[in-house]
Amino acid sequence: MRPVLRDDHEMFRDQVRRFIDREIVPNHAQWEHDGVVPKSLWQRAGREGLLCVTAPEAFGGGGGDYGHSAVLIEELARANATAVGFTTHSEIVSNYVVAYGTDEQKTRWLPPMINGDMIAVIAMTEPGMGSDLRAVRTTIRRDGDEYVINGSKTFITNGINSGMAVVVGKTDAAARELTLVCVEDGTPGFAKGKKLEKIGLKGQDTSELFFDNVRVPVTNRLGEEDKGFRYLSHQLAWERLIIGIRAAASIEALLEETIDYTRDRKVFGQTVFDYQNTRFTLAQAKAEATMLRAFVDECLGEVLRGELSSEKAAMAKLLGSEMQNRLLDEFLQLHGGYGFMSEYKIARAWVDARVARIYGGTSEIMKEIIARSL
Ligand SMILES: Cc1cc2nc3c(=O)[nH]c(=O)nc-3n(C[C@H](O)[C@H](O)[C@H](O)COP(=O)(O)OP(=O)(O)OC[C@H]3O[C@@H](n4cnc5c(N)ncnc54)[C@H](O)[C@@H]3O)c2cc1C
């Protein structure tokens, strides 16, 4: 029904739904308890062609497009499967390797990323910096045919499970320019810190990474030296749209959930749905969700055609995540005390949504980006 998606995207949706129902839904609560998803899930997803769906077929990838990516992101969001950190690996790191990697690098890293044997992460944020990427203090100093990496990273999604990290640093501590280097698990001096305790996304592992005189060959560099900021900026529009896509799908799923709940629940002899306040709240939410869907799909069409601007992607992230937080709070209120109970989907979704206004660039940074285009 959505003009931006084709039949093959919708067929892929059926396959994704089956996988989520079979492999993720029954185990999600346990992973939230453990704070980490087993690597075996990644391998099963890899076997079914659900990782790195846009990676080229020549390297074992699905050869799909952003429509297939969107379907995966939407279905994970609808199922509230927030423990599963496939998106960073498949939609962000994989894109860097495809866009800036040499053939040798693609041959080395893409097949294990696609089959789920190697989980790849992006390590930008440091204890002293997040929004201001150019303030990175990690150094990637050249020494003959090697780079020597020193620094520490934090808040890294899938850090504990990581098999390879794309590290953002500077060849010269005083410089403004950034360089990207890949560091594989097991490289001497590369250590993983503790699993960070979070208020939400409890099943997704988020950790610190440390680099103490880590030596990697210069052939581990992605793209050219000092071009890292440009590379990161190129991919950011899509990365921000991901958060808008997730917000739209989450709002739609939880609106349905809340309609069902309020139709069932009786208070003072009538259903919660029968109160005008409830119907007006849900009607307003439906109108806003429909507007968000139209805008996000327009952006998806633009990203498919290679036309999405950074301002428009920032709008999708800003309004999507802010709307998601506001509406999920209203949906939770309509659930009464049950909305505060973790076994209810709305309770977990409400907590998990909070970070959408922070990661991938905060709402304030999105406004800065939009303001620059005024
Ligand atoms: C669950 C989770 C997963 C993450 N995953 C990753 C990951 O995989 N890899 C990775 O590298 N990072 C990751 N991050 C880091 C994330 O991208 C940063 O937290 C985010 O960019 C904000 O940076 P910060 O936390 O340092 O906040 P700060 O930059 O310190 O911001 C603090 C406050 O200042 C405001 N502010 C900053 N600059 C301005 C400005 N110019 N104008 C107005 N206000 C401003 C911010 O909006 C915010 O309100 C993750 C974070 C979380 C919470």
C-alpha cells in the first residue's frame, strides 16, 4: 500500500516477521535480563540473509536497497525488539566498508559480517566528547607500515560482542581532521571495558573500548587519511533517517496496542476507549502518525534515489523521536498502572524510546543542522 515500497520489499517483510516471531520474541525478555544477545542469534540471522542486506552480492551480501533495510528496521521496531543491535552493524558499519573499503578489505570483512560471525561496531564517542566529533582525542599515529592507536571510547553499541571496530581518531592530536581505522578483536592492546548499565535498551550491549598502543597495518585504514569527517558526514543522513523510520513504526504499533487495550479495559462501567478524552488522544495520535509516515516515506524515497539532504534527515530524526517520546507517554497513561509494568509492551517501549532523542546526534544538534539551512 505504500508507494515507496515494492512487492519484493513486502515479501521480504514476511520473511523478517517470521524470523522475529520465531527467534527473537520468545527470547527477548531473557536477553534483557542478561544485558546481551547471544552471538548465535547473529549467525542465524546471517544464514537467513538478514544481516547487511544492502551489501553487494559479489561479497555474499543480499544486494538489496534501503527499502529492504527499512523493512527490517520497521519490523524490529514493531516487535519492540530493541535488544537486537543489528542496525548499527548492518546499516552503518557495513555501509562504511562498502563505500570506503578496498576490495581486499571487503573480501576480508564483509563475508563474516554478512554471515554473522563478525559483529562490527562504530567507535566515535569518547568519555570527553560526543556531539563535537572534531574534539576526538584518540590518536592513530603512523609508524612505518603500521598505525599505533591510543585512546578510549564509550557508549559503543555491541561493544562486548564486537569482532571488529571502526575507530575514529586523529593522526595528529592537534589536528582537526579525522581518520578511520579498523581494529579486529584479539589485536594486542585492544580491550573491552565493562558492560554499561542503562535505563533502557537493556538487552543491547553497550560498552567501553580501550586502545593501548594498538598496532594495526596501514592497510586497515578505511579510505584516505584525514578524510574521516567527510566519510562520516556522508552516511549521517541515512543514519538519522533510520531513527525516524524506527519512530514511525514504533508509534504505529503502539497506537494499535493502545486502541486494543483501551477497548478491553472497563472503568466506571464503560471502556476506557469510550471516554472522549481517550478517543481524542488516540485520534490526535493517529493524525500525527499518518503525517510522520508520509514524511518518513518521502525521505525514504529520496534516500533510495540518493537525494536525501542532511537537513531533511535531521527533520525526520528530530520530529520522529520527539513525537515518539510524547505519544508513547500518552499511550502509557491510557494503560493506567499496567503501563508501568515491564511485562507490558508500552512500558518497555516508553523507556527504550528515550535514547532516540540523544544518540545519532541529539535533538539540539538536529536543530543546529536545520537552522544552518534557513
Ligand atoms: C544507548 C547508546 C548507544 C550509543 N551507541 C553509540 C555507538 O555505537 N557509537 C558511538 O560512537 N556512539 C554511540 N553513542 C553515543 C551518542 O552518539 C552520544 O551520546 C550522543 O552523540 C551525545 O553525545 P554526548 O553523550 O557526549 O552528549 P554531549 O555532547 O555532552 O551533550 C550534552 C548536552 O549538550 C547539548 N549540546 C551539545 N552541543 C550543543 C550545541 N552545539 N548546541 C546546543 N546544545 C548542545 C546536547 O544536545 C545535550 O543535551 C551511543 C549512546 C547511547 C546512549
